[in-house]
Amino acid sequence: MPTIPPGPCLSVVVPAYNEEATIGIILRRLAAVPHLKEVIVVDDCSADQTCRRVEEAGLPCVRLLRQPKNSGKTAAVRRGLQEVTGDITMIQDADLEYDPQEIESVIAPILECRADVVYGSRFLVRRATRVLYFYHYLANKGLTFFSNLLTNVNMTDIETCYKAFRTPLIQPLPLTSSRFGMEVEITALVTKTKARIYEVPISYYGRTYAEGKKISLRDGIAALWYVFYFNLIAPYLRAQKQYVARANSFLDQVHSQAQPPLRF
């Protein structure tokens, strides 16, 4: 349906790999999020007790899926998206870098029928952001700049984990990238549609490599390639063309039926 019905409407996909120390905390915080319908944890063949911690949490809203082999974040998200049933879908990392208490503000523009996609920007700080690696900051800013140059949108943070979508926009995405490439791929595809995209400020509690951070220089170089590939080459591929056409058909219904409330 184009409009979001009242009641539980939010699906959260949680890709997890060796996150036994934090997965239980994240799941309990997610269970308290307003509008939550389901949490789908996709374990990427963890070598620790991640799956056991999910089961021990005993939360009825949580479903656990297990990947047969370690295939990376994009593959885990792609698997989780096959299972979502809510009208709105978000992705939540299994560490503690993003605060589920801020999810309500991320999905608010969609609930208010103002937006179809919402990015939570770490560079529009709401509460706090941990001071960490300057080179990571430069990489994020550089990738966002080159992405904006090719998409002609003025985003501040395309690499953020917190992205909220009307589910018919994210579920059929033909994701083909690997590891952390999905952030660039999703942005490139969604900006080719008629989607109304908003950004809202979020806090960011980053962690160091000693604390378990997994992204590497290789991922940054790959992301730069993905920016050019998914904006200049992929749009001419059949699967991407079909996605854009299907998404725009859905969005035409949304935009014709759902009018945002007037506020002054």
C-alpha cells in the first residue's frame, strides 16, 4: 500500500559477524523501538557465540537466519531483505556505533508521508559523535562528494548505516556488490528513481579497530570504484533499468495518494 498503516510497520535487518559482545544489547534496544514489527538477524557464519546470544535474548520479534558461509555484509543484507514484511525497512549494524533510540526520528519523515527514503547523517550531529580516524572522515567525505557529483543530489553521508526505506523500494534492489559496497550501490540506484530523499541528524559512537571495526583500506578503494560503476555503467544494465521502472511505478502511486500534513 502507498500509505503507511497504523500499528507496527518497521522491519530491521541486522547483519552480524562475530558480534557476541554487543548483539544482545542491540536486540534489546531494538525491541523497544516504536513501530517495530520485526528484527531479522542474519548471521554471516560467525566463529564466536553470536547466534547463541541471539537465541538467549528470547525476543519474540527477532528471527535468526544463518548464512552457510561468510559472504560479507551486502550478502547478509540481501538475504535479510528477502524476509522483511514491514512497510518500512532499515538496516542496523550489530555493534554499538548507532543508537536504536534514534530510529524513530529517522523513520519520522516516511511516517509523515514527506519522504520515501531517509538517510541518518553522522555529519549533522544530533547528540554526539566520537572523535576517531581523520582518514576515515576524509574517505567518507570524498566518497560522498564523488557520489553527489554523479547523482546530482546534495547528501552529506552516503556511507551511513542508518537508511530507512519504504520497503517496496529496498526489497527488490538487485544488489550485486560485495562486503561494504552496498552503501554506494543503494544510493546510486535510489537516486535514479523519483524517491523523495531526506537526511536527518544522528549520533555516531564509532569504534576503533581494537574494538572490532572491520572496514579496511581495501573497502575504501572498492567503494570509489563502485561510485563510478553504479552511476555510469550499471544504470544501463537490464536489472537496474527494471528496478528503476518498478520503483517509479510504485512511487507514482505513493505521490498521488499520500499528501504530507501542512505544518507552519
